[in-house]
Amino acid sequence: MSIGTRISIVLGLSYYLFVSPPAYADKERDTILHGQPLEDWESLSSANKVFRLNFFSPRNSSRRYLGICYNTPPDYGEANLPLYDRTVWVANRDTPIVDAPGSLMIDNDGKLKITSSRGYVPSIFNSIPRASSNASATLLDNGNFVLRELNLNGSVNRTLWQSFDYPTDTILPGMKLGNNFKTGHRWLLTCWISKEEPSSGSFAIGGDPNGTNQNVVWYQGNVYWTSGVWSNGHFGNLPKLLDGEFSYVSNENEKYLTYSVNKNISFLYFRIDPVGVMMGIVLGSFGDCSLAKQDEGCVKKTLPECRKPDYWFESRAGYMLGDGYRFGENYNLSIFDCQDKCEQNCSCVAYASRTTQYGSGCEIWSMETNFYPSGYADREIYILKRDIGRESTNDRGKHRSAARHWWIWLIAALGGTILLAFCIICYVVQRNLRVKEKTRMQLDELEDIITAPGKYSQPSDKMDKKMSQVYNFSFVSIAMATNNFADENKLGEGGFGPVYKGTLPCGQEIAIKRLSRSSGQGMREFKNEIQLIAKLQHTNLVRLLGCCIQGEEKILVYEYMPNKSLDFFLFDSGRRELLNWTDRMNIIEGVAQGLLYLHKYSRLRVIHRDLKASNVLLDHNMNPKISDFGLARIFAVQQTEANTKRIVGTYGYMSPEYALKGIVSMKSDVFSFGVLLLEIVSGKRNHSCYPSEHAFNLIGLAWELWKEKRVLEVMDSRLDDSSLKDKIVRCINVGLLCVQDQAKDRPFMTDVVSMLTNDSVRVPVPKKPAFFIESGAREGECGTSLANNCTNVLSITVMEAR
């Protein structure tokens, strides 16, 4: 506890004892009323002094919690004080008061609140019906803390809230453990994160939500242990339910377990500890699924192929020589969670908690580190070991039999083994040399734009915010940030390869693009994207944080966009309604500003060549950012167009002169922008066929309706607002100008931005567009409903122009 907190508590206690009128100081209370708060130095004791409620702090901590514990029974003596003094319920386990004394009060609405001298009010008690100020909160002899509304004569009108409905990690006699299917309420126990830290851990126990008459222990939401179905007075996996009279209530409204005790047993409870085991005073335990013990009902843990049953972790005192990977505080990991992180990561060889004070947090080490034993170390480190003692008796007998004849097998296999080992060593050495040489050559090509190899091999909490240089991440740090490229971190996959979500040690979220060997994008595209983004700075362009090159691995690290890409919202009937007109116009203008910057204001004149909805990413405020510059082309300052035989891009977004003749220019991006603008306004894909006699795509549909003066039929029906019609018609007009057949007729992005942002600028009448009939559609191919449209969004990797 900090010195400031102690001083505050002492001053408050002095005022209470010597200045404040001792209205109720002459005897211990079991009740608080409106206007009579429970101060930090006070406690409530139940009528027969069985339980007390008071503020407390874990050992060596300044955080203040409000909790209920047993009063120490005089019959057991001081030797059992730690056993019975343990807190059985905590009100603010996840919202403690820091460095200040606390106070519990009943407010003017008849609700319980915890306040502090700093005015911080954590929301800990569940919402209750509004009551009058005539309310009281009483600690009962069964350990239940009950908030009641009183009548004018002092009798109880109704119960507003009770702690028995919101247990923490302990179930007392009379509590319930199960589900109320009528109200949806669940009586669950959730473990502490450590023996000293009461915040919520990763294990929970409660009734099976599927309705079976059994209890389940979950670890991080996954089933860890099952009790078996209740039958004949006990659960299937617990033949004997230890001490206490247990009963299981099961009807159409609720299913729950409860128990009572003999009057001669005053102190009895069960709790779930930080490793998922149900413990009890003089009760034994159950639900142990550790390696050392496997109780009946344990669910087999899924481990990677690299982990075998004969591996375990040994606790050692010492230091690791080498930096480990530290998970941020927002993970809220216990030591058991840390072990799980290490087991699931094939490169992990050791783990430990980050703090010695509470045994929480997590740090893991990879194979590049070594352990140094020391008796002066202040925390335990768990080292990966092979447990030979886990072999069965038969296995040990076989090993002894084989050991007696080892020399026979040795002579028979010695020559072949030596030759094979020599060949393998030569092959591995040669392959590693080739990989290192290839990696060195690739890094040399990029030495002018990335940091020196190894300098930033570990993600740093102090990453440079400048865009002039990107960082060279090590492959190990990328693997740890994505939990070894786990499937649950996969955001999607395109023609270039998969994209993963990762988290740096500082807590910053990142997007990791891992180029596939079969993507058709090689070192040229990889280098092109790094060179371009490193030199471009604009709010509507995605930011590249770094890269990784190791052998055949080529990885790009970007800032993470929480709302994914534009097509995720635009082409999904359920999510499209989240895009109102303000958002869509913001996206249109943002993409236009990004293209204008690329074409005119950046240090390099850049033609993107693959602008489409999936390459427009959205940040948490739905602001657009253009991404994927692997196919971009750099122009000289005075250059307006170029010819290429290597045509890349996506069908439906490429201009006719580029797709058919290989002529690339700024007008190619203008065409792609026009298609994207029409898609945003309509919510439809361009490269689909829509019902008409000519099998129109979206461009053709918009052109046909424009000629018939029915162009508003193109817009998304969710935008049906008369006040928006002029603006929508103007956007469709600009879109049709951008997709005109002749490149010379299309406007530059300067004009496009002006027409979109300035209503006083005149918008010309568009001419015939290009590709307005879906060439791949035969007569009758399009259905009568847009739900039956034929969609083709294939990407072109490489195509030779005629």
C-alpha cells in the first residue's frame, strides 16, 4: 500500500474517531442505511459474527477491494487464520480503487455504489429497479450481502439485489451454481488470476448452458472438465460429493446445484483456484486436469504436433540469457495462461510471470535463449523438459531389453548411420548457406529504405513514427506476434497470400501480409511496394511499418485497420446498411484525395493499377486508406503514359486501353475510381450481369438508366432520401465521366475532386462508357433477380498484351 494511501486512511480514521459524532460507533453493525456509508477503516459483521465485510488490499499492493470473508473462529487458533480469513466474495474484483481509501454507500436511487476520496466510482453492482431512498444493505450469517427496499414501518418490502446471485470464485452453502433459463441469468464461479490477485482469471465453472444436468469447467471459454450427469444423488464423474448435503434442482425454468451443511460444521465452502481445480475447506478437491493428475471428466487438450506427452515444465530459479516475448497487460494472463501460450507456440522453451508480486502477466522465450541458474533470482522460470518418468512399465522393460542388445544393433547400423548423418549434415549446411546468402542479397537490395538487419529484430515499444524508413522485423518476432500464424488470427486471403492480425509487445495491433510462393508476386513486387509506401505520406494511404525477409519468406507489416476493407461492408446485404450516405461520401472523397496525391502531389508520380473495393481499407472511424502497392507503376514528372506487355490488375476495374493494348496512364486509375464510385453509390459489384436484354454489367446498367433519365434507380435502396438525390445524381454523373471509353474524355483527378467537393462546378454530360456489356454473359444467363447475378471478381496476375 502506498504512503499516500496510508496517510489518507489514517487522517480519515482520526476524523471518524475524534471529530465525527459517533452515531453508530458504539457497536458493530451488520447493516448500512442511506446516509450511513461504510468507510474504508470500518467493517460490517453479520449478526452472529460469522462473516464480515470490509475493504482490503492484497499483500504489498495499494489497490483497495471490498470483500466478504469468514470471521476467525476462536476454536481453531491462530495457526488456521490464513485458512479462514480468505475472502469468499469480492465486489470490485476487476475495478479496484488505486492509491485512495474507499467507501460503500447507498445513493439517492437506493443503489449500492463504491466511491473513493478521488471521486472515482467503479460500476460494480448490477443494475436494479429504481427504489426509494428508504433502502438498507445487510450482511447475513450465511455470507449473503442483501440490498432491500424497506416499508415505512421498517419491514422489508422487496429484495433489490444480493451477492449470492453474483458469486466470484467461491460457493457457500445456500448459493446456486447453474442457469436460470427464464431470465437468462447464470450462477458462475470465476477464479482469481493468482492466489494474491482477485481479478477475474481464465477458469469458470457453472451449469451446462445446453441444458444437460451437469456442471462444466471452462478455460478461456472452452470446455476443460465436465462433472458428468447428475443421477442418484451425485454426478457421474464424482462418485462421492465430499462433505455437505448436495441437491440438484432441474425444471423447465432453471437447473442448478446447491448444498447445505450440518449445524455442527460452521465453516465450509468450495472455490475454483487459479489453475481450474475446485477446492474446499476440509473437503478435498476435484476437476484437476494437470499433467500430474487427470480426474475423470477432463477434456483432452489440443496441442500442436511439436508437443509430445512426455514433455513437461520444470520450475527453476534463475535468469534467461536473451530477451523474451512479453504479452501486454491488457492480456491479463495468469501463470496457467502463460503455460498455455508456451505450449501452443512450438518455438517456446520457457515461460514465467512478468510480476513477482502477484504471479500474473506472461513472458516466453524461444529456442535462441539459454537458462542461467541463480539462487538470487526473484521469480520462477518454467523450463521445457522431457519427463522420462512418464514412460509406462512396459516401455521401460522394452528399453532395458533393447539396452542389453545395443551393441548388436550398433554394429549392424554403424556404417549406414555415419554415412547418412554425414550426408544430412552436408545438405543442411549447404541449404542454410544458400538461404542466408539469398536473404543477405535481398536485404542489400533494400538497404536504402529499411534499417540494418537485426537492429530491430525485436518489435520495440518506441517505434519511429517517421515514414522515411521501414523496419526489418525478425521472423521469430512476427511468428510470436501472430501466435505462430494461428488460424484464429487470420483476417483473410487474397491472390498474394494470407493476411494475419498480430500484436506487438507494446500492445499495438498490426496487419501482417505473408506473400505466398504461388502468388506470382516476387521480389520485384515486394521491393516495389516497400519503396513506394516508404516515400508516400498521406492520410488516405495505408502506412507500412516494416517487412521481414528470411529465405523464401517475404512478409509486409502494416498498421491494423479494425474495420477491414470496403468490400466487407459494401457487398454484404447485412453490413451494407451500416454505410450511410455520410460514410459513403467520406470514403469517395478520401479515395479521390489519395489518388490525387499519388498522381500530382507526391514526390513520385504513382499509378496504382489495382484500385478496387478490397484494396480500400477502413480505420476505426471508417476513414478510407488505399492499400496494396505491389502492382503500382512509377512515372517520371513529365511522363503521361507508358506501354507495358505485363498487364496486371483485376477484371471489372481495368480501363479498355490498358486491358487491350497495355497502355497505362493516370486515366487508368481514373477509370478504376469511376467503377468504384458507382459500386459505392449502388452497393453492387460492377463485374456482374444484371437483368436486361443485353446482359449489362453495373456500368452498362447505369449508362442505360442515365439515357432513360432513370439514373436514381442505380442507387442503393437504403439511401432513399429525397434530400440526397441531387448529390447522388452528381456522383453517378462523375462516375460515368470516369468510365468513358476514350481516355482523353475522362477527367483528371484534380477535376474529379473539384466536381465532388464543390457543387458550383459544372459537371459535363458523359459519353458512352467502355465495357458496359458483360462480354462473358450469354443470352438468358442473367436471372430475373439481382440475387441470381453472375459474379466474377478474378484477379489477373500477369497477362501479355497484343
